[in-house]
Amino acid sequence: MTIPLTMRRLPLLAVIAAFSTGCFGPPTVNYDMIPVEGSITFEGEPLANAEVMFDSADFPRGFGTTDENGRFTVTTRQFGAGLPAGRYRVLVTGSEKTRVRGSGKVVPVATAYGESGVGRVSIDASAGPLSFDLKAKPPVGGATGGEGA
């Protein structure tokens, strides 16, 4: 028994249809990325080596690490530097390297800052540098707000 020519072409047609309708791979998304920078202090002093995360249900997460002066810039894994315009929850965590500038003593960043966050910010083209001051004992819920956005 021979298979009709149209039946032999069905697998090829299915592959072509899948590629043409975008069934393979993630959809292509292009965001206008806005540069995001800021600083984090601990009881008013610059906080070095703290991890900062900008979390959103609608946009890619952004990450940064504070330098010796408590300053950070944000980047995403998928899209590079900056963030798309939108609302974000800002989370801060510490490590064994997190210190107040010029101090050899490890600063314990409260767990609440990494779980509840330090504030919610709106990122848009007019956003200036952000600023967060962490406290040894965070307020209930951890949020201290944000400045500059």
C-alpha cells in the first residue's frame, strides 16, 4: 500500500504551521527600559553589599547590589540595564558581606525587608534616584516608602 503524497506532507505542514503561528519559543517582547538607580542607608549610614530586587507581577524583575557608598543601579536578566515603566515592590536582603560604609562589622538586615519589602515605587521616565533608609527594627510590614519615584 502506498501513502498518498498529501498524507506524506502532513508532518512537514504541521511544523511549518507551528513556526508561523509562534508555537515555538517565548513571544518576543520589547520594553522601553528606564535607567533606575538609587541608594540604601542603614540608620542613616550608607549600606554596602546589600542585594536589591525590584519585583512586579507585570514586568521582569530587576536586581542590583549596593557599592561602598550604598548606591545601586538596576538591571534585568532578560533585557539588560533599567526597568520597564510600572509599579514595583522593592526588597532588600543582606549577606555576610553587608556592612555600613567603613565598618568591618556585619549589618544584619531584617528579614522583613526581604519578605515584605522596603517600599513600593512607580518607575517612569521622570523617575529620579531612589532612596531607602533601613532601620535595625523595621516598621510593621517592613515598608518605609521610597523617594524619587
